[in-house]
Amino acid sequence: MLIRRLASAVTVIALILTGLVVITTPAFADGNCYLNPATGTIVCDISQSSGGGSTPTVAPPTGNDGSGSAPTGGASGVASTTGAASDNPGQVNGECAWRVLNPQPRAGDKLWEGHAPTTGVVLYNLCNGPIAYAYAASLAAAPPAPLPPPDPAVLAQQAYAELIASLTKPTVGRSPDPNHGDPAKGGQPYTVVNLWTRYFTDPATFTTMSKTKGLRGVSVTVTATPVALNFDPGDGNPPVSCPGPGRAWQSSDGFAPPTAGECGYQYKAVQATPITATESITWKISWIDPAGQTHALPTYATKNASQLIVEQIQIVVKN
């Protein structure tokens, strides 16, 4: 029996010292090790103790006097192997079990054999003689399971939020030009009652925009298309709308109403106090899923406001 125990201990020590040992160690606590004959590696079970309760504290060896006696604290402070030998054929029980030293040596201690403490553990063995120490490298952590693919609808919502934050606002285009106000009213922007007030925006603000969002191989594209330029006159009447960006008044237009491609509104009452008129672009938004199907998202509007007064033209007829 003693020969068999010694042979087992020699085999374990040889495996450790030849670098064939790998240890899995989730924590630095006392535990037992056994040889896995299928893989040729030693596995340390450091989460259990012989008493079935908490793992006992083991005093670190304080030196080797050559007698092979237990370290300070005695062998009674060492957890014995819990599994049956028939379950782990290579297991070494009792005094000849390799165990994880607890606490572990400080970084730089010679027992680390030049290794960093983060890369493994120091083992010790009390088997029938001088205390033996060995460094054992930890098994590499298993790679994490791949994350599942994201929900395309969630990506679409994220892309939608980013897209609407970047959609262009309409420029304040209006005829008469708001940049040339009435000198008699301190340069206040104005229009004229009963005449067509044309409103428009820079065509560069009235163009399709999109946002693509991708994650872990899944990609969706959200697209916003301008479908209307709206004008809220600010006089209490409902807004009007036209399907394009409109254009500025030209002298050839005279007093004619807007035609195709133009946008306009007629104020019917004088507004001596400035009112706020608002232009807005309505965006129709949708997204395409990985299968090529199109899905609608809520429409959105970007806005820009300005003030003006509504004046009446005085016509003087001379004979």
C-alpha cells in the first residue's frame, strides 16, 4: 500500500514538474487534486472539504526540516479527498493528496517559479517525507457562448431615433423675402393682405435621408422621405401643405396663384402685431428588415418658425 501511494505521488509530482499539469482554480482555497488518466492532467477540486461544510483554513508550510512532517497546523488542518477512488482512478487520498496552498504566496515568492499569481496556483504535498511544492497553471477559461443575434426591430428603433435627430429643418423661405422687411416698421418682415404669400425651403433640405444600424451580423436600414412642406400661417387658420419644397416668387408670377411646384397662402386680415408662422417638413419613415420586407415607422416633422406682420397696400390714384 505504501509503495502504491508513493508511486502515485511520484507520478503526480513528475507530471507537475514536467509542465503537464493544468489546474482549474476558481478561488484560492484548500482542495484535493487527482490525475485524470484520460487527459494526463491533474484536476484540483478546491470547492469541497472532508467535513461537508466550509473549507478549512490550512496554515502555509513554514519550512521543510527534512522529516516530512506536516506544516504548522498539522495534517488535521488539511481537507481530505471527498470522492471515491473508484470514481477518480488516478486520485491520491489522504496525506499524499496534492492540495492548493492557502493562502497563496506573495507575488515574487520563489514558489511561483517565476510565474505571476494570476496565471495559476501553488500546490503542496505532505506525502511521507519533505514537503513538496509545485506550480500549476490554470486552465484557460472557456470562451463565452456567442451572443444571440439582435432583434432587427430593436435595431430599427435605435436607427430611427438617430435618424430623426439628424433630419434637416426647412429654411424660412417666404415671398416677400423675410430678410428685407418694411423700413417703415423698423425692418419687420411682412407680407400683404389678400396677396399670395409664397413659402418654400432650400431643396437641399427636402431630400431622402437614411440610417443603417448593424450588430453581430444583422443590419437594418431606416429611410426618411420628405412628402410635404407645410405652412402654419399663425393667424388662427389651419396649416396648408404642398408636396414639394416650393420656390420663391418671380416677377413673371405677378399676382397669379401658385401653380404646380409652388406653395402659397393668402392672409385675409391685417396683422399689425407680429404673428409667428411655422414651416415644417413631413417625413415618411420606414425600415427594411434582413429579409427585405418594408415596415412603416411613425412619421416625423421638422420645423422652423419666424415672425411677420400682415400689411395692407395703400393705392393712390391720380388723375
